[in-house]
Amino acid sequence: MPCTVIAGGFWGDEGKGKIISYLALKEPLDVCVRTGSVNAAHTIWFQGKRYALHMVPGGFIYEKCRLLVASGCNVDVRSFLEEVELTGVKNRVGVDNQASIIEEKHAEQDKASAYLKGLGTTGRGVGPAVEERARRSAKLARDVPELKPYLADVAAETNEAIGKGKNVLLEGTQGLLLSLFHGTYPYVTSRDTSASAICSESGVGPTKVDNVLVVLKAFITRVGTGPLPGEISKEEAQKRGWFETAAGTGRDRRAAPFNFELARKAVMINGATQIALTKLDCVFPSCQGARAFDALPAEAKEFVDKVEKETRIPVKFVGTGPDALDLIDRR
Ligand code: IMP
Ligand code: MG
């Protein structure tokens, strides 16, 4: 490792949660820092149980991992407390003093705005909460009594861990094409989702990062409105085994085949050093559960090779099923 940034390459839902859970157990991770907000859900399957986490970092499955919520985050206090309970991480999770708070009014504004509705937002209030922060009138974590036991200086803790050579993961949310700066504006989320922004939200400088791991799914999905090149119908997606519903909102995900041009853009803007290619088993069913590259059928191997050739970045991880350990580790 020691400091890795994990970022989504498409429109989110690439399977970052699954890759994080694998790294949490294998490295193992000492520190996992969550960025973004409750609009994003990271799905983690562990010991037969499914978690869809909106606030608690995905590294929670390794019981010694310190879990931190970055100062750039927008914290939904109720979701945070519920997930802390659900995952049993009360004594090892921290929230930065300066993380800002999503209040009930923000979710109401999000749902009531015809404009935001037209963008197909998640309705969790993140856009209005970010607006409030930009106006400098947002409530911060340090102003909320229920968060008092969790308050931390995330940048200080994270940099100290990096300085000691510990395994640190900065957990990005959503994907490059939902970035406020680099995505399909205005059909984007309210923040930059690139690796640089993940560092900035966490308080980690670019010289401290060793790896940028970009997660690409073997096909593309998108929820909400906006362009999706090569989009196929819901019926076709169901036929191909590509039909998904959103972990956070339950909405249907639109689907399209893998796109090399978009993959190159994601690799470029994130400054990727490694790629994780997930859900290969959904495109090549005989890959299901494979844990060695040689066990893959020729056409699946060719696809992985093509991703490497087109992006010039090594595919170090290949996802072959939902469990944390259904994965080919090519490092
Ligand atoms: P917002 O982030 O709720 O404002 O929604 C803006 C756009 O980003 C909409 O198209 C959402 O569907 C999309 N979006 C937000 N978070 C996620 C996510 O975690 N995964 C996939 N799409 C997301
Ligand atoms: Mg998701």
C-alpha cells in the first residue's frame, strides 16, 4: 500500500465497496477514511451478510481498522449513528470536527426542488447541504452533541498514520463522470469525485499518495438523468444479467456496455496507477467465483488485456462475484 486512494471511474456503483472490503482483510488496513456523503451507498458482503453503508467507511470489516469520516464529508447524523450501531464500531470510528452536517431541511429542499428532481438526485439533501457550506452557514460536527464522543482531527490522524508507514485507504464515493467539475454537467453530483478531491476532502497532500486505484465495472450503469453512451433497454439489461437497482435509493440502474474512451478519461483525470475491474462474471458468466487469472475463459482474458492496452494501466484486481474474496489479485 501504504496510502491508496480508491476512486470510481464511471457513474458510481462500480463495486468500490467490494474492493475496499478485500483490501481491508488482505492488507490489512490500519486506517480507512470515508469521503463524500449519504447519497452514496457502498455495498459490502461479509460473512453472508449484506451492508449498504452511507457513512461508515467500508474498512469496518477488519476489526482493527480505524475508521474516519473526513472533514470534507457531509454527515447525516441519524444515518451515521444507525450504521455505527449496525456495524458495532463505536470505539474505533471518528468524525472530523469540521465535517458539515446535513439537516432535515436539506433533504426537504432536495426533494422539493423541481430543478434538482430533473437531475434525478438521490433526495438525500447533499446538494443543498453543500450550498449551505459554501455560504459559510453550515452546522459542523463539533456543533452536534450526539457526535461529541466521535470527534477527531482526521487530517492529523491520517497523516500521522501515513508517516508511520501504516496501510491507509482514502475511500472515494460515486464516480468520475458524476464529478461536479469533470462529469456530465449538469447531470452530476454536488462535489468533485476525482482522486485529487478525495485527497483534499481527507486533508492528505498529493505527495503522500502511493497508489490511485480506479474501479471500473465490466459494464456501465447510471442512476438518475443524463447521457449514457450505448445505453441498452431494461429488458436487454435483464437478459444480459446487467440489470441492477441502486443500493441507496432502490431505483433502477440504467445500463450500457463498457466504454474504453470513458475508461481512458477516468484513468487520466484520476491519475490512476492501478485498475480494479469488477463484475467480470456478469459479462462472462463462466468467470463466477474464479480466484486465478488462468481459470478465466479466453474471451474474458482478452477483455482484461484490452482494458490494460487501451488505458495503459495494469488491471491488478478482477472481481468475479459479490463476496469480498471472490476476486483475482494479480499484484
Ligand atoms: P445527488 O448526489 O443526490 O445530488 O444526485 C446527483 C446525481 O448523482 C444523480 O444522478 C444521482 O443518481 C447521482 N448519484 C449520487 N450519488 C450516487 C451514488 O452513490 N451512486 C450512483 N449515482 C449517484
Ligand atoms: Mg453505490
